[in-house]
Amino acid sequence: QKEVEQNSGPLSVPEGAIASLNCTYSDRGSQSFFWYRQYSGKSPELIMSIYSNGDKEDGRFTAQLNKASQYVSLLIRDSQPSDSATYLCAPRGFQKLVFGTGTRLLVSP
Amino acid sequence: SAVISQKPSRDICQRGTSLTIQCQVDSQVTMMFWYRQQPGQSLTLIATANQGSEATYESGFVIDKFPISRPNLTFSTLTVSNMSPEDSSIYLCSVGGQGEEKLFFGSGTQLSVL
């Protein structure tokens, strides 16, 4: 079992729709969770962090965490073509972040 | 977040040579990390660069292949030694943010080995 699993995609959504990105992790000791966005040819950019079970909203982004199910998700409302990128899930393991392989999101105009 | 400058941004190298990548941060940071991102893959931690002591390497990475320097709290280098085509990858410098949990990344070095 991989430490962090994400559907590689691509996930295709029309402009204005909600994009839902999912991630499961194996380390039950993980307490902090991060979502990074990576445009093609660019370095990852931190967009969300979440530490407690439940939802955390920041603008058009909502992160959801369920530690019992070892599941974390990212919702992007009113998706824009500029949101087209790869989204990396990164739970914090022992002293380091462990990155998933990412989900490629395509938002069509 | 810190401003992280990484250079070179890209290089094409010959097999058997070495390349040193530099990472400069605009503020003092305790933790600096070096990651590798192979084509189509996610980020893999190579090592943690410790100021004043040897770097801490992850499983599968060794100092002879990836020597790291950390002379002060704002600068680090990663050398990729005796390169082979399998070393073709993006190498990323990163630093810890608030509480050292969040990571911020430099712009990366795209390395191609012929």
C-alpha cells in the first residue's frame, strides 16, 4: 500500500463547476495535512492546510479531513481554467511531509 | 513565506560529471530540505540539510552521490555526483514555514543528463 494515494486523473470539470480531489493516507500518526498546487513546469505552491477533523474553507477552496477514515479531500468551487494544474496531497509523517503523486485537474472553458 | 532562490534553473550535463545546485533564502531558516521529482512522479525527499552538521539522508540516498552543504541559516547546496541519465529530474530546495510544518519551495532545477 502506498503511503499516500491519489487518483492521477485527469479530472475534467467545466468552468464554474465544483472539483473534488481525494486523498487517502496510511500513517495513522499524521496530524497535519497540506494541499499543494503544481502548474506544469513549476514548483509546488501551498494552497491549504488542515489539522482538525471537519472542513476548513479559504476562498473557493475547502479542505475536508477525516482522520478515522484516513481521508482528506479538497473541493474547488466555481472552478476556473486557471485552476488547471496537478494537486498534491501531503500528510505530515514523522518529521517530514510525504507527497502523493497528485491529481491532474483540467477545467474547460 | 520566505523567498527562495534556486540556481541554475536548468542544465544539460554529460554522463559522469557533477552539478552543484544552490539555494538561497531571504531569511534565516532552521530547516532546509532537498527533494527530487522524477518525470511524472511525485516529490521524494533526498535529505534534510542541517546547519553545522552533516545532512540527514533518506533511505535510498547517500552522501557520496548527493553531498550537501549548509554553511549558514540562509544557504545550502546539493551536488549530484557522477551523473547518469537516471539522475535526470527536477531538484527542489524547500524550507520550513510557520512551526516548520509547512514547506515552501524554490523554483527548481531541471536537470537532464545525456
